[in-house]
Amino acid sequence: MTRRVAAISALVAITGSAAPAWAQGGLSAAVLELARNAPPGVVRPISGERLYGAVVCARIIDGNTSTNDFAAQDSVSFTIVPRGAVTTPGVCPPSGGLEFVAPGNPDPSVGTRGQFEAWATANARALFNILFPGSLSAALLGADTAHLYAQQLLLTTVLGADAVRRSGTAARAGAAGLAELEWFNRDDSPGSSGRALQGLYDFTDSFSVQGRYADHSEDLRTHALTVAADFHPYREFNREIAVVRVGAVARSGITYANATAANRAPLPSGATETSSEPTFGSLDVGGGGWASVFKDLGRTRVVGGALLQGSGSHVPASWLGSNFGYLADAINARGLDLDLSWGGSVGYDLTNRTVLIGKYLESDNVKSGLESDPTLPDLDLGKPASRTVIGSIAYRTGALRFSGGYRFASTGSISAHALFFRANVDW
């Protein structure tokens, strides 16, 4: 789905306070939040903890007599690897990812926070690719926004088998309102758990607003929200053998997320700590075209359709502090993603008012906007396919149509179960 603009999608930037000298920023903010899962001490270890799409092994070594921050006087050792590179829990093999190096230091694997941020700046693209492989929004929201909104369009319009309008109209034959409650987890992370609430509302026949709020807990607990508006005109053509729909879609929206230590250790009596929550902000846009075919076979209606959508990413520089420009540059350098979403629906009329419906949806990445980094040439940068299976029942009474059901979805290692309810008024 997408708004009347053109192409671009899930993008983001780690932000934070850039004013006080003690403020944490950039990658340092995320490292400190992970360290807060361990009790304050001269050395605060991070032993194979999950940071979005990556696994981190690190130590913050106190140098300013405050054991609950990551100050300029502190030192750090740091290794980050893709999740798939970890074969032994708590061990991050440097050969599988990136290891912080401070040349010239007595121990080059240990350096100051300033040296660490300089290293992160120099390796921004490789870090971004490890932290957010394939899709940044999937790491934040538990669902890739381009795939999420594309599949919502498939459900409510492209494969809207509840009713087909008369030829020549440009209206949305789907839900005027949608509410959905979802539970999800990562199969590669036994301690992972998440919940999401999704909704959609049609303001007019061709304009709707939808959103998703997700609360996901691993070693970090992430709260994320995305809201988008989409414009989706189409035409219907009655042919002797089938009904054909052809349309376009454009989307624009915003994503916001922040994260805190999921298992924060208690502080010593009287101790305080500085704020370091990694925060994300993004603008999301995209666009594409779609088509579907409806065929009635007695009491059974069969529908098939597909949507081709382009999306990309951008972070306004004014949204970022001075510590985060390197990551914004890496995000903004990402090219266009091209995704193909397709699916089918079968509806069976149980009565003249009740329809039993089954749907299958899939979104595949045709072209990734990520560029490989020479440091990690073999890292898989493609989005994993998103697959959805839905079973529902719809009931009509007069101009009102209600439906509800169950949805199962999978995207890479993320699995989700959801219950939903939709209501529509046919004018």
C-alpha cells in the first residue's frame, strides 16, 4: 500500500541527547542499555545479548568512578555478529561479524567511548546491515512495514471477496474499520515475546489510515508505533468470464520506536543513572500498482491478485543529533526496495448472508536496496518472505457486513498469531 507520493519505506535513526557531555548517543546508547541488564560494577559485561537483528558481546570498563554509565573516560570492548553466526550461547565469533579495534592502544580490542564512536562511524554501513538485516522495521515492529501495508491492501481490496462492486465504480470493497490483536515471537530467541495491536479506518472510498503498535521484549524491550495513510483508487471491469480489478496505491507514514533494558538490574541505594534509551524516528513512503481477477463458480468465489511496490528510506538530518549522523547517512544511502505481494482467496456461501473465507498471502523481496559492505560480503541482505494464512467468516445484514477470524503469519524467524474483527457499510 502506499500514498500519493512515490517510493520509500522503513527507515530510522538512533537518536538521543546531544547536549550534555555525559549524554549517551549513537551506538553507545544501545550498548549501555544492554549493559544495564547486569548489576553496576567496575566491569559491566554483555554476554551474547540480542540487539535488534544482531548479537552483541561487550564489556564497559569504568574509568570515571561511576559504574552505571558509559562516560568519555570509560573503556569498551565490543563484538557484533549476525544472529546466525552464533553457534555457542554467549560467544560472538569475530570472524562472523565486526570487532571493535582501537589501533595504537596497548590492547587494541579496548578503547574509549570516543574511539568506539569513531570506529562505528567508519563502519556505519556494515553495522546497519548487521543490526537490521533486510528490514529495519521488522526488527522494531515485528513486521516489515512495506509487506505489512501491502498485505493489508490485498486483504481489504485486491482480494476483497466479500462483495464485488458494479463495473465502473472506484470504491474500496473491504473493511471500513479493522481491529486486530497479535502475539508474536522470534523462533531464534527462546526468551522473545511480543504483542501488537493493528487497526485500519476508511475515511473515504479511496483513502484510509492504518497503524500498528508493537511491544517486543528480548534483551531490549522495544515499543514501536507506525501510522500511515494510503490512497488506493481502482477500476473494475465486468467481463464474461470474470471480474477484473486494476488499481494503484500510494502510502506515506511515520514510524517511532524506543528501547530499554528488558531485565534492568537494580541500582545500589542512592545511585542514579543517565538516560540512554536508543530512540528511532522515520518517514515512510512507497507506491505501486496491482491487479486481481474474481471468478464465481456456483456458491464459490475464487480470487487471485498481486501488488508490485517500490519503497525506500530517508531520515531528515534535522531529526538527528551530532552523534548519529553516520547512521543516518547509512540509512539514507539505501536504494529502493522492490517487493511483490500476491495471494489468493476462496469464499464459499454457507447461506445467502454468510460466507466462509480462506486466504493465502505472500510478500517477496524482488530487489533489496541494501548494498553489501566489503567487510561482510557474504551477509544476506534480502528481506525474508512474509507469508500469511487466514481463515474467517463474514455475515451480512442489510447494508452492514461483519467478519472475524484468525491469522497466522511468518517472516523469517518471526512467527505471529492474531485475531481480528472487521466491519463494513455498503452505501
